[in-house]
Amino acid sequence: MTNPLFDALFVPLAGRHDPLLILPSGKTISGAGFLEMVARLAHVFIAAGVQPGDRIAAQVAKSPQALAAYGAAVATGAVFLPLNTGYRAAELDYFLGNATPRLLLCDSAEVAALAPLAARHGARVMTLDADGAGDLTRAAEGQPGTVRPVARGADDLAAILYTSGTTGRSKGAMLTHANLLSNAEALVDLWRFTDQDVLLHALPIYHTHGLFVACNVSLLSRGAMVWLPQFDAAEVMRLLPQATVMMGVPTFYTRLLADPELTRDSTAHMRLFVSGSAPLLAETHAAFAARTHYLILERYGMTETNMITSNPYDGARRAGTVGFPLPGVEVRLRAGGQEVAPGDVGGIEVRGPNVFAGYWQMPEKTAEDMTADGFFVTGDLGRLDDQGYLEIVGRQKDLVITGGLNVYPREVEEALDVVPGVLESAVIGLPHPDFGEAVFAVIVPLPGAAPQAAAVLAVIADQLARFKQPKAAVLVDALPRNAMGKVQKAALRATYAGWFSGG
Ligand code: AMP
């Protein structure tokens, strides 16, 4: 009887009396203690009628119990379905209707709002609060501290993660045991994780980055995690001395750079800093290296594919690139159905054991995004540099077509970001009566700087072809970002929609 993911990640915790989770209070949970939590929750799920293949949805705060619920779902052969804690009731209604989970785990403060929705979609509600209290923990008391995992095959589903849904409805990416395990194995190897590693974990666990990249890699390598409920720069600096590795989104690094405590000395014990989920500015990479002497290792992936590429551990880590395909993962760049020449921009396509099993109950959407020869079309645009490092140029849907000419916003952003007085920028296309779309820039000044929008545009005027230059720009204090640090361009497009068309 095997259960690939449970056998690889959780079974080895048995007999481990050293800390697995180190909490901000200083309290620790041993591997064996954590495995008992997992077993007790698995018995609760079984008693609640969970059958192999059933979905268990969890919209809960990050806690040791929330992570144990993931392990328990895997043990019972269920499909774990973590949900962003920011989703409101109307969004939950859609997810519950689409995924029809057997169980919904939520905070007790949300029960009144969510119970009617859960009832409508046939899900039973159990509570789990940020401090670990609730129905789930109460029901776990007195349950056996060991469990025999339900047998599963490599191609059985272990999780469904809804994509952030920047266009249209969010889709449930079906991830198999083999998808998750193959990717964790590749990353443990590539990033040299061992049982001596302590990962500082400040990411949310409803997303592929925090749950699969961070937790699966740490569990598979039998390391430990400093378990923060969320990112807080002061807390990270306080707890960093206990860690050897940190994984973060780019915003973590920009916030840490604002802390004078971040120095070569305060990071001397670290082995590795990894960044992903959104582009890390070359400027942030350089500033972090100057302050700490660490070159942040940037990698690229997505919910549907797990991790795709990574900068090398030993070789040069090139700022502004996401490195090379992971072992076993094929990447190609195509435009108009043909592979592009080296140096040219193409749509990034991926094939390998990491690529998901399709969108839950949306075979036509899955088919749209898969090529006949089994590559997943990521929707990202990329280019290979002279040494074969992949550079992400932007999203296909962010591409601005102005007067029939293609403009890659990232290229314009890179030009703007190095103008004196500019911290960062987001370039979007807005409806324009004459050009169809016009290039528009939203610029964030450096703290204390007060550049004029027109003056910033004048600086880049001789660096970019005229059609690429923004036709207008605004200055703002900050760009709208989601919890994973991604700039929300759809929100910017909505805000400035009428700029050129007088709407
Ligand atoms: P998600 O499915 O939420 O993880 O989002 C995946 C998307 O995030 C990818 O398709 C990319 O557009 C973006 N992304 C992830 N990592 C990087 C990176 N290192 N640089 C640029 N974009 C990234």
C-alpha cells in the first residue's frame, strides 16, 4: 500500500524528536508530534465521511494545524483545496459550487456567512481558527495518533489550487502526487536542501509557493521550518538567526532592504535566499547583494506547472532572468506555431512531470492551453539570453498592441525604472480612439523624490522607439499588489480605462 506524497513527506517524520516547526513564541513542534497531529486530523476527516478523491476545502489562517490539515487530506486520499484567506463569500460560493468539497474548513468568525453557502453545495463546515482552536482541534482530541494512509497512485490528485484568475473565472488546477513530488525532488537536488536546513517560512500556504515549493521541499529534505503566520520584516529579522534558507516574493526583499538591520553580519549564517512568483527587479538583486553579499536565486513557476526554471545554485545567478529549465522539464518558446530564434520573444511552453492534470471540470479550457504534443501554454512571454538563461518579458495578455505594433510592457518598465527619481513602474495598454491601445505608465517615485511625469518620459524618449513610449504617465505612491507581490494590472487598467477615450 503506497501513498506517494504521504510516504515521501510525512512518514519520515515518525520518530523525529527534533523540532520540525519553530514558532515565533519559541515553542517548537517535533516531527513526531506533528505527525500525530496529522494522524488525528485524518481520523476526524474519515469520521466526517471523507472518501478518497473527495475535496477538502480550507480557507483558514496559516497555523501548524492548517499545515497538518494538508497532511491529513493527503493521508485520507482526499484532494486538498486551500483557498486564499482574502476571498469573500461571493467568491467562496463559486469555489464551493465548482469543487463541491465534502468539507469546508474555515475560521469561526466566518461560519455565519459561509455555512449557508456550504449547505447549498453539500459541504460540511468545521472551524479552525488562527490560534488552532475550533471544531477540528476539538474533534481531534482523543483520536488515534497514528494513521494508515489510504493507497494512492502517482496520477491520483493530491490538490486543487485555484489560479488567481486575472482574466475570467478562476480555474482549479488539478495537481497529482507525481506532479508535486517530482517538482519537490528536483528542487531539493538543485537547491541542495538537507536535513540541516531551517527554512524561514513567511509565505501564505494557500498558494503554490508557500505550500508546495516551501513546505514540500522542506519536508522532503527532512529539514525544519521557522513558521511565521505572515511576513513582517521585524519578525523576519528577529528570527532569521535560526534559519539557513529563506524563500520569498520580491516584496519581501524590498521590505527587508528598508530595514537597517539587514547587513552582511545579520545574514552571515544563511545559505540561500530564493525569490519567485513575480519579477525581482535587477535593482533589488543588486541592492541585496551589496548589503548582504548574497545573490538572490530567482526561479519561475506557476500554479499549473509547479516550478519550471531556476537560476543555478553554483553557476552565475543572472539578475533579471529566471535561469534554466529544471531537470526533467522541457521549455520552448514559440510564436505563430514556430519555435523562435535565440534572442527573440516567444510564448513560453512547458512539458514534463511537473505539468498539472488539467483544470477541474473544464476540459475545454484545459484543451485550449495544451498543444497537440503535450506542452502547456503558460501565457508568459520569454526570451533566451546569449547563455540560454530565460528572461520573462511579460504576460501574453499584457502585450500592448498600439497602432498594430507590439509593445512588451516589461521593456518599457525596465527603461523607466532606472530613470533618476523612479522607484518602479507598471506599463499598461489603455483603449485609444486612434491607436486601438495606447501605452500608459504608472510610476512610483523614490521616497523623497518628486519627479514630473513628463520629465521622466523625456528621459526615455531617446532610448525607445516612439511607438513604445508611453503616451501619458501618472505618478502614484504605490502599485496595487496581491499577497504574492504581483502587480494587479487589471486594476490599473480599470482605474485609468477612460484616460484616452474620455470615458
Ligand atoms: P501563480 O500561478 O499565481 O504562481 O502565477 C504564476 C505567474 O507568476 C507566472 O505565469 C508568471 O507570470 C509569474 N511569475 C512567477 N515567477 C516569476 C518570476 N520569477 N519572474 C516573473 N514572473 C514570475
